[in-house]
Amino acid sequence: MHFANDADDLLIAAGLNGDAGLAELTIFVAYHVNFLTANPDLTRPVGIGSVAATQENPGDHFNLASDPSIRKDNGQLGSGTYSEIFPSETTIIRTARMTAAAVDDWFNTDGTLQNVLKLTGSSYTTSNDDFFLGDLRVGNTPIPGFSATATAKADFDIIQTLVYTAALTDDQVAGVNEWLENHLTGGSGTASSGLAVTEIILAADQLSAELTWRSKPGKIYAVDIANDLAGSWQELDDSVPSGGAATTKIVPTFSGGDTPDPLSKRVFYRVRQLAQ
């Protein structure tokens, strides 16, 4: 789901814990952030509790900011101490876990789960159980506690999110990450770790097309073609090396050795990440 930089768009799931606060919480979110003119600490696509969207201070909240940090109780946890920078302009699976005595945060951009923040020794709870998805602190609405008139803008896509009102174990966190890697669905409907075709440019002669998709460094991809989704797919190439966060490949708009006359009116492409 796309959240635009020029709108106040927000989704709310209320009462996750019977309208009581939370002492344990685990949030998984797969998303892709394009900051544009945004302030990273105000770019918080998911979390418990919101400010700008509801025009109120919810007290003890738990928002995933992109500076990176976890914004808590009108302050921050971990800003400046993360072991990795926030990976903008690429798809990330982010996992944040809270107990009454600890907070952990993990980043996963290439199939490797990295614990990038670990805080212990304090009491972490929330005073509400309303889960917000979207513009927690950005959009066209002025931000209470920040400025009476200032707004912040951001542009991002949220692919999938899972919320547990419990603190999952490290093994469980790894297991859910593995499941997400294999079941994410991007904007094109293509599954596999956030893999999604982001652009198709048809050549002027209509004999070829330039495909671009989100990819992972070091991986190998295959591209298939079909003229009917109800029919069979034919493989065009099964050895396309990753170009990094994005991969581009020029492919024909027909299968087989001879150019059809006339060309098919409909062409479908499928990109697959191959096992290595």
C-alpha cells in the first residue's frame, strides 16, 4: 500500500489488547521508504500511538522512526547508536521487540537478519494498544509538540506488517523473517522477499521491453514470459545477475526464435529469484 507525501493517509487498528497498554510487543513490517523532503525522525510508517494524525499526545507510544530510532514517550530510543544506517530506497523487513525491560530492533534487506539495536535496563510499556499504519508524523497536518504550523512529508510503500502482543523469542523472530522473505508480495504481485517489478518500458518497435525489478545483491534471477495468464510460462533467461537493490534486463516481447506477425496484443512477464 502506497502512502503519498501530499496527503494525510492513516490506517488505525484499535484495541489490540482489550484497550489496555502493552508491556510486550513485537512488530514486523516490510516497507520501502522514499524520504523526499521528509525529516527521517518524523518518518514513522508504523507504531503504537500517533500524534499528527489524531492531534493528540497518546502518552507512552512505540513508533518506528527512520533516523533510525524507536520513538518512545515523546523521546527516542537508540538514535545515534544503531549499528547500521536506515536502508532507504530499498525494501527492508524491520522487526522491533519490546519487553518491560528491553528493546531490540532488527534490519533485514538481503536475507540476513541483523540485530542493529539492543537496549536493556529500563521499563518499556505503552499506555494504549491502538496500532497505526501510515503517516504517524508526516503529511499535511501540523505536528503538535513540534510546530504549530510545520508539516513533514514522506513517501513510502508498506508491503506487509505483523503485530504480536507478545515478545517473541530470537528464534521466533528469525522464523517469521524467513517466512516473510518467502511470502512477501510486492506491487506487481510477484512473491519472494519483496521482489517486485517496478518499471516496464516498451521499445518503439515493440519487439523488446526493459524490465526493472527490486532485487538483492549477489542473487540470480530468471525472467519468464506468457501471452495468457491461464496458460503456461516460457523461460526467457535463467541467469540474470543482480544489479544490487534494482536490476534491469532487456527482454523480447515474444517467445521462440521467429518474430510473430502480428505481435501478441498482450504480454506478461514474471521474475523469479533462483535458489543458490
